[in-house]
Amino acid sequence: MKADSNEQVLLKGLALNDSKAIETIYKDNFSMVQAFILQNNGSYDDARDIFQEAMIALYEKAQNDSFVLTCQIKTYVYSICRRLWLKRLQQMGRYSHQVDSLEETVPVEEDLDIHEKRNAEFAIMDRALNSLGEPCKSLLEGYYLKKMDMQALASAFGYTNADNAKNQKYKCLMRLKKLFFSQYNIGD
């Protein structure tokens, strides 16, 4: 969760007009935006303009105490820049997909909402997994993350056979599911 705290520090720094935070956000994100705009009929100056508009939008959001960024700053900045650039291309008549209005494209806000919801769900799953306790946490990590088979899990955790390990994995999974959904429903 260190990345999340760094992101929050950067946002607070941005809200306070801290030049170091602004410089960090710029260094971490401008090249990505520049690459996108250059690949999509734009110039370096276009990239600078669009990035500046996105930074202003992020700055205004960061000033609001109720604003909670649940995705990475780079995701947020990229989404704003993408939307702004596609809108500008359409206004200049250079948007390669002819659409009657920009509303026919997927709005960035919807992309962000989906991404933020997914990030929130991952955070809830992480908390649920951490509150699960041992040996369930290690058993599930062994099976799902390390791709260990049931026989390997049985010997690693001291179960008499693979069927017992499978049975215990199922019980652990049900406990994890219960923890996840109890926290998930509170968040709604």
C-alpha cells in the first residue's frame, strides 16, 4: 500500500502548490501523454497543452477535500488527456473514427468509474485476505498465486492427502468470500 500513500502525498502536495509534487507528477506522466498524442496526429506542443489542462483539472480536484482518488494518478491523468485530445481532434476534423458526437465514445468518467470500482474491490480483497489468517491465507496464495497442485499443498501444510488439502482450500475460500462480501457491502 506504499504506492497509495505516495499518491496521496503527491495529491496533497499538488493541492498545496508544492513544486516538488508537481514536478514528480510531471516527470512520471508527461512522457506517457506525449507518446499517446504523438501517435495520434499530435505534436509535442499539443502534448504540453493537453497535459497542462489535465494538471489543472487534477489540481482543482485535489483542492476539494471530498475528492478521493482510488486509481493511480497516471491512470487519471492519462484518461483526462485521452478525452481532451480526442475531443480536440474531433473539433479539428482529424479524428479518424467519424462520430457525430464525442458522447458516442466511452466517456473517460465511465472508464474511471469502472477502474476506481475495480481498484476498490482489489483493496477490499487485499484486506479480506490479510484478515483471513493462517494457514488459510498461505494455502490460498499457494494454490491461486503460486499455482501449487493439491499434492504439493498437502505436503507443504501437513495434510494427510490431496483431498484433505482440497477440502481445507474450499473452506478457506468460503471464509474469504464471506469476509470480502461483508466488507464489500459496507462500502456500497
